[in-house]
Amino acid sequence: VSLLIRHARVVTLAQGRRPRRGAEARNLSVLDDADVLVEGEQIAAVGPGGTLKAPGGGSVLHAEGRVLMPALVDCHTHACWAGDWSHRLDEWSQKLAGKPYLEILAGGGGIMASVQAVRRSTVESLRDSLAERLMGMLRQGTLSVEVKSGYGLSERAELKMLEAIEQAGRVFPGTVRATALLGHALDEGEPGGAEEFVNGVIRRTLGSVHARYPGICVDAFCERGAWSVEDCCRLFEAAQQLGHPVRVHADQFNALGMLERAVKMCADSVDHLEATPTQDLARLARSDTFGVFLPVCGLHLDNRYGHARAFADAGGAGCVATNCNPGSAPSGSMPLAIALGVRKLGLSPEEAITWATVNPATLLRLHDRGTIQPGQRADLLLLKHRDERALAFAMGEEHSEAVIGAGRLLHPPRAGLHARA
Ligand code: NIG
């Protein structure tokens, strides 16, 4: 089955090393008028507009100068939780009345409220609500989504979440990358308290997760009232010995020294970074560890944003992601994260697009996507716009003219598609 997309403005992102840093992150390698031929699941050819021909029986999509770009990649979400958006609205009312996020967590709410709800849920209900959320993301142009566990905490509930994420990934026409967020909070209710809980995660839960999901990325939330630097490092050392890559939530509210340790441990990424001092961002920028910025969190919680501009200027490998979750970032919209990346993180629209496509694809080890060139998986987003900067400019608007996943038109069902004679 072939699909020819004709006369598009193609944001190829085809030039440069992966991940893109510095000036390379600002170069989208745009072809002003080009055709893209998709055969099966892959891009077969890219050529000047009006020159490529689809083999008989294929379909044609007339882009008419609209922007064709790699589908968006969301590399940090907590999109698997029990229930819908109303799940923690009482907590939001408390926040609006001035109660800080960490205080709500310390009082047994926040992440712990989601933990209680997940423990009461079935795999099937978690799978179904995640699958619905993923389809909402797809309609906005996101086809590759990282989804963390972390609202289970106990061995049983973490495995339940990972099972739900795996099952949702099987029905999602895009790609789901699961992450085992084993250190998301401290379960004080465990016999032996927080200390025994941490030991249990490292001794038992990690082993069970390893047996069922070898090589899955392991994550933790390093913060006052959550996991300490030392406990994160113990978890990560044990995980790395078993062959798992690691990522860490660090410096969201307090810079505790985790960033330096994460860089030394060759973590895949340090995520959040709202409270990171500039010299630490420079250290991260010089390393192979990605910096993942989550501006929806600042918009929703407290108007604090990471200094992504300083990180980018220091040559860092950056990503922007939604952080979609029912507490700190209630949105699965990558276009919103991109729009905030420009307005609140200080990125240019071009950098924000690079940080939402090729860079997160590289972080997630999805090397077959994030650029438009022959041989790449045909995960494509046709924008309604004729200038890619409009993706960052227009907020809360519909951007997707068509979303194509592995060569198949996924949204909307038949967007301007013409069967060939
Ligand atoms: O990345 N900060 C830790 N974890 C999530 C929030 C999870 C929640 O509040 O449910 C985050 O912001």
C-alpha cells in the first residue's frame, strides 16, 4: 500500500547529528515544495514537488503547501491513572486556595491519592482510560508516547500499571514506551515505614519488574518528601546492574544534588529542572544526558519554568514534553507544550519543534522516526498551516490536517485523500 503526499512544505529535520544541539537544533531542513512517497510503513522517497509518482493502487494526499513534519514524540507522561480528569479536582481547589504541591503530597494527597485509586482499579479499566487519552494525543499529532507507571508503588500495583500500559500500547496505533517509575513517592503506610518501603522496592519490586520487563527504563522522583538522592542512587545502581537505563525527576522544587549524580551515572535524562541553577544546567548540557523540560507544570502549578534557554545555549540535548498527569500537568497536548516552550522556556519555534520530534525520539531510542527521509518510519503530521511556526503560535487550536502512523492515515478518517485512478 502506498501513499503519495504531494506539494507539501516538508520539515525534514534530516540534517545533523542526533540529538540536535546548539545551532543544529534551530535547523529544520525545510523543503519548500516537495513530495513524500510512503510505501508500507516507511518513507520510500522525498523529491521536488510534483515529481514523484505513486505506484498503481496507492492513494494521494494533496498537501497544497501545508507543512508536513515528523509526528510529535511525547517523552514524559504519567498518562496512566485511574479515572478521568476529575480525579483530583478537590486537590486543585486546595492549590487554588494557596496550598503548595509538596504540602498536599505530605498530607497523603497528590500522588498518593492517585496511588490509592490505582490500587482499587483493574488492569482493564486502567488500560481503557489510558487508551482513550492516547487517542486524544494522537489527534493532536503525537504518535510516540512514553508512559510511566508510578501510581502503584507496591510490587503488585506497579506490575498492574505496567500490564495496563503494555495492553494499551497494543491497541494504540502509535507507539507506547513504558517506563517503570518505581520511586515516585514514599509509601509510609508500608510495615517498616518509608525506609522499608524503599528497601522493598529495590530488593523485590525491581527484581519482579526486571523479570517481566527486562531492559525497561527505571525512573524516580528525587524531591523533599519523595525519594532522597541516596535512595534514588541505590535504586539506579541496582537497576543499571540489571541492564536497565535510568531517568530521574530532579530539581522540580528543590535542587538536592541529584543532577550531578545522574550525569555521573550516565542517566538517559534529567526531567523537570525548574529549580536547577545555571551552572548545573551547563554541566548537564556538556553531558550525554538529556534535559527534559515540562512547561505545562509551570503553567498549572506555580509559574516556575526551567532555564531552557541557558541549557540550549550551553549546547544541551533538550526535549519538551507534556508531563500529562492528573496533578501537576493536566494536558496531553504537545502543541501546548511547544507553545509554552517558546513563551516560557525561551526556545525559538524551530528549537521547540526539534525538541518535540527528533530529540525525544532519540531519547526514547526510537531511532527510526523524528525525521522525514527515506527508510524512516512514516509517522507524519500534516499541519493545517503553511508555516511551521504557526504550530507554536496558535494556542488551543486544532493544528492537525492529517496524522499518518506507520504509513496509515489515522486522523481524521479520510482527510483529503484521493484513491488513484
Ligand atoms: O512529573 N513530580 C512528580 N511526578 C509528576 C506529578 C505526578 C502527580 O502529581 O500526580 C510530575 O510532575
